[in-house]
Amino acid sequence: MAETVYVTAARIPLAAADATVSISALDPAMIEARGGVFVADILRTIPGLAVSRSGTSGALTQIRARGSEANHVLVLIDGIEAASPFTGEADFAHYAFDDLASIEVSRGEQSALWGSDAIGGVIALRTAVPEAGRELSLRAEAGSFGSRRFSARLGKGFEDGYLAVGLGAFETDGIDVSGLGGERDGYTNHTANFLAGHDLGAGVRIETAVRWVGYQTRSDADTDYDGQLDDTDDWRSGDQILARAALTIEQQIDSVALTHEMATQYTDDVSRSFDDAVRTALSEGQRSQAHYQLTGQWTTGETAHRLTGLVEYEQDRTRNDAGAGSLANQSQELSSTAFAFDYGLGHGPLDLTASARHESNERFEDAVTWRAGIAWAFDSLGGRIRLSGGEGVKNPGVFELFGYYPAYFIGNPALKPERSRGWELGWEQGFAGGRGHASAVWFRSELTDEIYTDFGVFPATARNATSRSDRSGLELEAGWDVSDAIAVFGSATFMQSEQDGAAEIRRPERLASLTLDWHPQASWSASMTIDHTGEQLDTDFGSFQSVTLEAYTLLGGQLRWQAREGVELYVRGDNLLDEDYQDVFGYHTPGRGVYLGLRLRHG
């Protein structure tokens, strides 16, 4: 088996056997076996991750890691921070990629390496890079709910570089999210991406990545504020552009291997809201970031060392326009400067890591975050024990600081950053001659100064909680290549997330997932997925009382037929048990869906 390499563990490629934090990774075969259109549905297989979708395709989709808030998870797409500059949160509603090479999820406090958004963890999505020769792929799919899907990708791998262009489109008539039997709430998503890299020689490499997502989603709203959706004609459109350019220089000075990385990235996020044909809001946000990173790697005797230093600058600019004369109109700017280091030591069965970061903000007190870990491998058992802990922060977002709808919600410029401290103890076990792996991790975190919305005043506002939020749980994960034709992987999570002894909303105490993939050297292949979400609390915003959302299990599957080399027909199904479930109170979700597709591959 090829050695697994992580990036989120140390900001540089690091062998899985050297990491001291909890990381799960999905390769292209696992991603394909899951069969979902949206990344959020693929992520259900990762332990500790809970998915909350507000209804149907295109609706707000949040990921909570280890009981944290949705804006406590940093999302990187080809190394670019994808969160909205307004909320500091990535909306997974629009991530419908068909060209992913890997999904990597690092759980726990990761601010020391990745900054203020990484209290709950880091989710890194990486686009496939073409190998030698030309690659061409096409996909067309249609099925239930008037859904249509198309994607195309052309890539070329050269001796000294690569080039790839991809296009995608997804449309669905959707369902009536209100459940009142009114008009369907449809969704349209278009994507385009560009990748290029070139080795200039003498250890110098340049790379660039650009991705655009454009969408339009229809929804229903609670117009009479009774906690139930009404059949309305609300809709929203938006565009997001992610861009990154990096220069890497590798050099050898005596016994030290040095890697310099200079990179800049840019995020442009535009969202427009409409009530029928009348625009009610326009939000425009831009994030600019630049960093210089230097990594040195060397050995002393039998001990391997690595040391990374980082200097980073980030600036967010936002503008909100709710129409002429609106008190919600505003322009704001936030910026920060950070210095960080990460050290790793490997000596036989022992691995040690330590990270620290100092972040200066113009509106908050400077923050220092840290993370440390130790691991010991027991070769005779094929196992490894890990212990790590750290501290992370999450800065308030623009809307929390300055508000967005003065008639009902005002900001609080006096907010303090949220702070989380946690630890974890894990065991990793290999079996079946390296064809299988399993892990068990116990974690515990406590969050202070949690930012919440105070509905007890009018207009409502954001405040820091005076009480502590406690999170703890057990994560189990395993994968096994049973044979050359059968693979199985799955996870289970048992978790508690409480504040003042009361369970927090949208944090199920039980999560489980199982994926079976059958891929013989024959024309037929198949896969099956089972994802279980346990009971969870939510809020009825009509009465502001807690409600319980029932547990549910989603069954999915694919049957594939390779008609000839490079030509594949398939049928796939979602929610095959036709579960009636809700991730968010009051928002109805699609029932059983069946889809027929064609994939063409060359190269």
C-alpha cells in the first residue's frame, strides 16, 4: 500500500506515521465509493463530523466537528481559505466537485498552525493533479427531483509541470422545503477551476489554482415568525472566487534540507438575496492573505528533526447593501498578522511535536495558541499510542461585531474571541498485513467566551457567554481492504456537548457510518453507504423552546457497469429507505432519489 501523507498535520507533507493528531483521509476510490454529489454527504463517513442541511440541495449546509460550532472549522480548497469573510464559516451547500484527489480532516484545536478559524479542526479538499500524459473525463447524470448533472475535465501532465481545466453544472427542481405542498425550491450550481504548475529547475516550482462557484437557490421563509416556514418565493444567488499562487524553492545547505514557500491567496464572496423580484440584500466580501514559510529538515544520528517558521498577513474587507437609506448598509475591514512555528522530532518509535502561534489583531487582544503531541509506536503489536493537546481561538465575525439587520439584530463591537482548550488520547492499530487499520480516540475540550445570540433583548445582539461549554467523546474509525476486490471503511462517534449541563443544539450524541465497495477486475462493480445520525436538539424559533429531532439512517448505493474501456454506465440512489427526517427544525428534506449516469474517461 502507498504511504499515507498528510498536509494539515504540519503545513508540509508529513507521513501519517509521524503525526500526533487525529486525521482522517479519503482517497479517490473512497470518494467515488461514497457516490455523493456534495462533499458534505461524503464527509458523513468521517468520525466526529455532524452535517446540518437546512432542507434540500443548495440550502445552508453546516459541518460541526467534535461538537464545535460550524464556524469553528477551517476549510481549505487547494490551500485556499474558503470561509465567508462575513461569518467566518464555509457553507458546504455549494461544494459539488467531481475532481477531488483527496479529502483530509484534522480534528481538534489547530489554531497554532492554521489560525483563528480552526478550533474544531481543519477540512482540506484537494483537486486532482494530472499525471504524465493527457487526461479527459466527462460525466452526465439525471434523475429524481428533476436533477441534472454534468462535468468535464481536461488535463495534461508534462515532464516539468501540469495543466488542468474543469467545468461542472448541477441543477435540480428540488422539493417544497416548507412541506406545505407549494412550489418547489430549486437550485442551480456552476463551477469552473484551473490548475497549473511548472518546475523551473534548481528546486524552484510555481503553482497556481483558481476556482469559481456560481449558484442560485430558492427557499421558503418564516414570514409571520411563528417558527414554521411559509410557502414564499425567496431566493438567493452568489458567486465565490478562490485563487492562489505559490512559489516554492528547495535547497540543500550542508546537512539541512530547506524549503521556502511564498504564497498569496484571494477569496471573493458575493451574495444577493431576493424576495420575489425585489433585491433585499447584497453582501460583498474579499479576503487577501500572504505568507512566507520556511521549513528545515535534518538528522542528528538516528534522530530526525523538522522546524517550520511562518509569517502571515490577512485582511478581510466587507460591504453590505440592503437598499438606499437602510441602516444595515456598512463597509468594514479586519486585519491580522501572525507568527508561528512547528517542530517535530522522530527517534525510532518516538514522535514529538510542538507548535505555537502569536496573532496580532487590530480590534482584539493579541492571542497566543499552542499545540503539543507525543506518540510511541509498538512495532511488535503493529500499534501506536498518541497523546496531544492544544488551545485555539475564534475571532468574532463581521456580522457579530457590527450587525446586519438593525431592526432585529445589532452587532457588539466589544465581543472577545472565543477560546477552546482540549486534549485527546488515541490508539492506532494496523492489521491484516497492512491491509487494514483501526483507531480509537478519546477527546475532551472546553470552550470559554462562546459567542451566542441574545434573543432576550430587542433588537437581539451577540454576546460572550459567561459559562463554559464542555465537549467530550469517543471516535472510532476503521478501514480494511478485505481482498483486491472488496474494501470496507466506517466510523462511529459517541459525543456529548453541553453548556450549563444542557445539551447544545445540532450536536447528535451518536453518529455512525459504513461504506462497502466491491470493485473486481470485471465489468460490474458496486458500493453501498449507510449513515446514521442520532437524536439531536434544535430550537423552535417560534416559541424559542427546544425540540428533539428524531434519529435517522440514510442508505445509499451505486451499481456500475463498464461497457468498454473508459465508458461506464451507473445507477445510484440516495435515501433509499425513503426516510422522513430533518437536520434543522422546520426544514423538510428530499425522500428517495434514483439517478442514471454516464462517465467517459481517457488517459
